[in-house]
Amino acid sequence: MDMWETDLDVAKRFFRNAKIAIDSFHVMRNINNAMNSIRIGVMQKYNLKTDSIEDNHP
């Protein structure tokens, strides 16, 4: 099943006794998106014009 919230709502409403299984592709995609958000946030804290992180450490 897709992880789209509307699909989950429909499944819960019309198939109350069904077991909902999420495919691994969508789980991994969400994990990768979360990791990228964290990575980008960390990168934005540093001045990218310098060559080392040590130069940017507060």
C-alpha cells in the first residue's frame, strides 16, 4: 500500500479489519528524505566558503 494519507484513511474506513502493510520503497524514501533534511540543516549552519569545519565551529 502507498503511504499517502488519503489511501490510509480510505482503507481504515472501508476495510476496518484489514491489516495495512506499507511497502519498503516508501519507508526507505521517507527515511532518506528525513536524513536529507537533517543533513541540509547541518550544512546550512556552516560557512561554505571556508575549507574546514574546524574554522566554522562556534
